[in-house]
Amino acid sequence: MQGQLDMEGALTARDRVGIQDFVLLDETTDEAFLSNLHKRFSKDLIYTYIGTLLVSVNPYKELDIYNNKQMELYMGVNFFELPPHIYALADNAYHTMLAEFNNHFILISGESGAGKTEASKKILQYYAVSCPSTTLLNTVRDKMLMSNPVLEAFGNAKTLKNDNSSRFGKYMDIQFDSEGEAVGGHILNYLLEKSRVVHQNHGERNFHIFYQLVQGGEDDLLQRLGLERDCHHYNYLTQGECAIVSSINDINEWKTVKNALQIINIDKMTTDYLFEIIASVLHLGNVQFESDSKGNAHLNNNAALRWVSNLLGVDVHLLQDGLTYRKIEAKKDQILTPFTTDHAIYVRDALAKAIYGQTFTWLVNRINESMENKDSSRKSVIGLLDIYGFEVFYVNSFEQFCINYCNEKLQQLFIQLTLKSEQEEYEAEDIEWEPVQFFNNKIICDLVEEKHRGIISILDEECLRPGDATDLTFLERLEEKMGNHPHFVTHKLADKMTRKTLERGDFRLLHYAGEVTYCVVGFLDKNNDLLYRNIKDLMCQSKNAIVSECFSAINLDNRRRPETVATQFKSSLLKLTEILMAKEAWYIRCLKSNESKQPGHFDEALIRHQVKYLGLMEHLRVRRAGFAYRRKYDVFLKRYKPLCPSTWPHWRGIPADGVEVLVQHLGYLPNEYKMGRTKIFIRHPRTLYATEDAYERCKHELATRLQAKYKGYKAKGEFRKQKEAATKIETCWRGAQARKEREKRAWAVKVIKKFIKGYMTRGEAKSTDNSEYLAFVRQNYLNRLKANLPKTVLDKTSWVHPPAVVAESSEILRKLCYRVMVRKYVRGITPQKKAQLQMKYLTSSIFKGKKESYPQSVAQPFVDTRISEQDINVRVLQMIRNERIKYSVPVIKYHRNGFKPKPRQLVLTETAAYVIDEAKITQRVLYTVLKGISVSNLTDGMIVFHVTCEDPKQKGDLVMQCDHLYEFLTKLCVIANKQNAIKVVQGR
């Protein structure tokens, strides 16, 4: 079912960082596998898929790929949609569980130091963030997360290969309700390595909690527990000679553990009991025995024993007896048998292991109680199996034998589940199953666990056999039973070449992961793990609540010998297998990149070895099973339909028919693919890559066309928007203008109405009806008057005719206007012009309306004289020098006899008028004798001077013609003061 998820992410990224899914490798060889793994590792891409199996390579450095942003990125996406990540696997297991409401488990495997514990932490952290949040969830989530530091402190230790190696197996069930909320959890623990409490190999440490307590414990706590802040004072902490490790901060870890104990609901009193137990184990390791003369063990004034007694709340003498004597019940009698020193040390160590082992079990049970789901309704679960990895040390003992047996069982389960799911898919799709060659490790599992014939059965028999059974007799029994087995060899059974590599106390098993040599020393003791009854009874009487609870749970009344450790472990593994077989499986395979924990270093030989014993190539071959890719018809068609004109843009028929048309168009050969019931199966990755490359090219073309269409659509939409906006604006503008126009017209109607009414009542007294009209009339008249005022004072006709209502005002304004114009005119007249006007006025009073040529003379200016003195003869000037010349003008004089015309000069002085003929004066007319002057009313220029004849010198009337008649006569009037003497006569 998981194979149906998207693979497209692996296709599109293959050229940049290798292939994201090993299933899509063109060649399924070890070299191609390792090359792809190395290429990705060099780019810090530590995750790669084999189908839905996740391969993880430990980079030994911090990578920024586990933050909240990354978690959000992987929430709810298809498995292959994004680059490989542990979050993708966790998320898809979660969503598959919700969709199908079934149970799942995630198996995390790999050797010590490969990162299994960190992987399980990352999955828990992901569920803590991604699951729906409620108060209950937050409580469960906190307890799940904080159970890790506690279990690591009590169950993890530094080994040669790993500073935080899990020395127990852990299976955690996380329970979810139908809404996907985490509502509970449960932990199963397997085979705690209790022997580490009393013995550590060189370069290794005891469990973390001991060092955390000694290094990080508060002063008053250490004083109360009788401890010193120095790990080197305690035998159980110094056997590996590396109590202090720079890479481990025990003080900080101590604070974390104390905080975690509070969160998982362990109260202060119970916590104190717990720390008392840890301290008692340390003091127990310092209990020393001496031999007496008979070789029996005894204790003298041992302070460490008193501390153990105080901390566990047991009688010190009974404890001392329990460590130095064995109580044997014979019918109703009890016999105390003393121990030798070696036997006493064995009992002491057995007690320390038992106390610690029972306390660890109690701690797991308390964590389970705190996370227990109180709701009995059905829940779906995701199991998380963080089990110890395959171990090969320099010296391999009983613990490594059990651990490697566990890995054999899990590998067998893994192969069964993988083959089963793959075969089921092929059968469901009606595709012929092609057998896959893989290493079937059932033969090794049988070698270890087979009833009556397996290594565990022989070990148990040897432990139960009366007589002097030892580790070497156990080895002999193995050689007898297993002599011909192809996967078992000892020094005795080996050929000459192999014998050189084996000690006499060793046996070698050929595991699926390779050969491992086991030293039988300690096998019987570790398998028995016996604690004498009198010590058990004593522990039941302990005042430490945890100790008494743990040992009281052991059925003391049952006289049967308890099951051996190996048998218990085998039974628990069978139960675990049953649990896992009932669930859908997800796998994480963790690999160490190198032994020295150097960042960026890729040890190809080490990786190759791990790939082999983890069965990754077998899994890859099973997953391929002849076909590299399988896809549901509808999804395959949806992705690749642009490659065929018949299927693009829509296929209207059955998806399977559409896929058939599509692959025929792409030119798939018959042996390159198979058509199942719901899926297409493609045999070779190169076929898929060619299809994907064609799709990438087509995608760019489609993208260009889509962009063009989209841009056109956007442009049209934008234009439509702008047009709609313009229309709306125009509509609003027209509406506004129309409203304005309407208001204007309404106003105009009112004004016109008022105007008409005012016009009709204009003759009446001022009222509300006509007041505005009359004001308008006045204003209008004033405006018209302003534009048409007279330009000169002589303009008497252009004054605008006033309406009756302003007639009086108009007259006043007219007078004011003329007065202003006159004043302006007068103020602008010069003395010369004034004299001119005065003379013109005189001329007007004499001739206006009397002589016809007068109007034409008005516009002609008067000059001072018409003949300058330079033009008058000098002799004449001398003769009249006593009189001042006022005016001279040329005239034509008519002789009285015959009226013969003669041109003459007429000179006016202050006293007389002189007629001059060149150099002589022909006639002198005094003003006093001039009694009158006559002119006709016609247009001629004739003038007649009437002279009195009293003076004999006078020649009578003087008849002349002058072109400047008006000027001459006006000047004469002024000079001679004869205004009244001029007469205008009718006719000639």
C-alpha cells in the first residue's frame, strides 16, 4: 500500500544530489548503492529511501533540519513529495493510521552509535508538535518526551562505540484517538544489561545515573546518601578507567533527569527512595571481603555495608549474613553454609544487579502508569521499536549473544513482512511474482532458539544440570550437538587456519551480518542470574518502598526454579514478534558513517558491512521484484497525460485505457511494463527517467503556453477592470453632472419665475415679489452703464437710457459723470490750450450758426501768426517799430475801383492794422476809426473793414479776402477789443 505514494520527488532531484529512492537506481549493485549513498552524504543529505524504508547515515554533527519550520513543511504531504526525511516517514505513518484506523509500528535498527536513539527522539518530538493540541495531549506529550531522559539515564551507558548507547531494548506504543490526538503511551523494555552494573570493559562506563548523581547531586543529598563527589571512590564506576568523559556533561543531565522525574509524576519521597537505591548499589560495590584461616569470607567493620543497610532499611547483621552465608533448608532445619571470598563477591554483585534491574523495571512501570490511557474505547497505536543494534566487540559475552540473536529475529521478521507485503501487492494486481534471492536467516534463528537443540536450550540444560557444570562443559555440549552446523564453529571443530583465530573457550556463529566470536566465560552465571532466597526475603523487609515493592512481586512461595535470562528474553522476543506482526510496518535503518565519529568522513568499508548485515540490498531487490516503479492508473495518467495528444487535456474514458494509449504513444516495449488491475508496473528506471525527462520538457512548453494564456487572461481581466472602473467613474461623473444640471435648472426656474413675477409687479411699491427684480434691474442698468459711459464731455447722446425705477438716479449719475469728465478735462488743459479755447469760444460766439463755413473751422487750430517777422520787410518793421506786432496774415486786397485783387500782408499791432505791399505801408487803419467789420454768411473769405472818414489819411472801407478768416477776425477782436463790431450779413 505504501508503494502507491508519490515518487516524483525522487525523479526531479536525481541529477542534483543523487537519487532520493534507491528503488530508482538503474543498477541494483553494491557499488551503485554505495556511490549514491556517498553522493548524498557529501551534501549533508543523510536520509535516502528504499521505497518506504528510510536509510539514515549518522553525520556526527548538528544539521539544521529538525526545526519547527521543517516539521510544518512535512505535515500532511505525500511520502515522496519532499526530499527524504524522518519527519516524512513519521507523518505518513500517522496519517495512514488515521485514514485506515489500524495499528502501525516503526522499527529503528542499526548497530550501536548509528543514531537509533536520536531517531526515536526526533519521531517523538515530531508527534509532539504535529498532533492536535489539547490539555490532555500536552500532558501525555510531555510525559512521553520526558520519559526519554529518565530511561536514558537509567538504561544507557558509554560504550567503546557510542557515548549514549542503549543497554536495553525499548518498544513504545503511542495511543491515538479517532481525532488523531495522543491520549496515552506504553513502554516495554527488554534485557537490561545488568552485568554492566558490576563490570565494565576498558573504555566503557556504568549506567549514566550513577555518574550524574555523584557529579551533579546537591551537597546535602550526597551527605544524606553517604557519597563523595568523586567517582573514583567507587569500584563499580572505575573498572572502565573513564569515569569522567569530556563529551558528557553529567551535571546538566542530572538537572534534566530531576525535572523529568517530576513531570512523570514521581513525588519527592519516591525520588528520594530511588536515589537511595542508586547510592546503595555504589556502596555495595565498595563492600570488601577477607578470607579467614579456613578460606571463608567474612566482613570486619565495613562502613560501606552500614550505608547499604541504612539506605535500604534492612538489618545490617542479616545483610552481612546474607552476603557471607547461604541458608539451606533441609526439611524443618536450616543450615548456614559459609561462602568463599569469590562466592561472596558473586553474591554481592548478584544483589547489586538484582536491585538495579528490579528498580529499572519498576521505573518503566511508573512511566507507563503516568502515561496510561484511562479511556477504554478503541485506540489506534503507532509503535516505536528502538532496539539495540548488532554488536561485535573485541570480547563478546552473553549480552552480545542475546543482542545479536534479537537482531537475527528482527531481520527475519523484516524479510517476512517485506516479502509478504510485496507478494500481496503483486497478487492483488495479478502480476506474476518473480522470486527474489535473499539471505534467509531462519537457519541461524533456529540454531539459537530451537527447542531441545538450540544454543539457548543447551545453555538452560547446563544451568539446571546437577553436578559440576561450568562454562567449558557448556561449550563441550555445544560441540556435541552442533558439530556439523554450517553456521557454528569452535576451536575444536575448526580447520587449521580458522583454529588460529579462536581461543579454546570461544565459539563462533556465522550471523547474517557476519561472523561473531563469543567467549563462553560467564555464560552460565549471567544466564542463571540467581539470588539466594534469604537475600530475597531480606529485601522484602526493606523500609525502602521501591525495593520492598519490587522484591515482594517475586513469588517467594513458588519453589520452582525461575526461568533463565535467555529463556525470558526468547519469550519476550516471541511476544514482540507477535505484536509487530499484527501491525503495519515502517522501517528506519541507521548506519554509522565511520568508527571515529568524525563529521563528514564516509568509511566505505564500514558502510558496506552495515548495508550487508542490515539486508538493505535484499530489501531493495525485494522492493524492485523486477519492477522499479508502480503507480495507480489515475495518478500516472494525471501526471503524464500532456505527453500524448489523445490524453491531453482530458481523458474521458477508463484510466487504464488512457494509460495504455499513453504508453503506446511513448513507445514502451512489451517487456518494459505490465498492466495490473489498478496500477501500471514499469520494469526499468531508465524507462521512467526517459518519460520523466519528456515530461520535464513538455512541462516547460506547457508552462510557457499557460503563462501566455494566463498573462492574456490577466491583461484582459485588468482591461475589463479598468473599463468597468472607467464606466463606473463616467456613470458617477455623469450622474454628478446631471444632478448639477438639474439643480441648475431648478434654480433657473425659480429665478425665472421670480424674475417674471418681479417684472409683472415692477411698477408697484417695493415688496418681496419685486425687490429682487428691481435690485437686478438696478444692477443690470449699472453694469450696462459701466460698459457704455460717454467717452468725452461733448458726447451728450450716448448715455444709456434708464428704466423708470432708476431714472432719477440715472440723471444724478449722468450729471456727476459729466462733472467728473469736465473736471478731468479742465485739469488737463495747458495755458496755451486754454488761450486757444478762449479764442475758439470767442469765434463761436461771433460766427456759430451765422456763417456756413464755421463748422469746418472748429477743428482747425489757431496759430500765433501766419507771417513771421523775418518775412516782413525791414523798412516796414522800422516804420512800425514803436508798435508791437501781434499777428500777421497774407490777404488779397480788392481795389475799390474795379475790385482788382492785390496780394498784401496784413499786420495787426497793438493799435492799428497795417496793409503792406512789400516795402511800403499802403494803408493804416487805427482801431479807433474801425467802426465795423462785415462778412457774409456764405462760405467765402471776404471781409470788409468799415472805416470812418473823419481822418483825411483814410482811404475808405477796406475790402479783403483772407483764407484764415475766423482766425484773423478772432485775433483782431481780441487785440482791438472789437467783438461787437463784426457783422455777418446775408448774401454777398
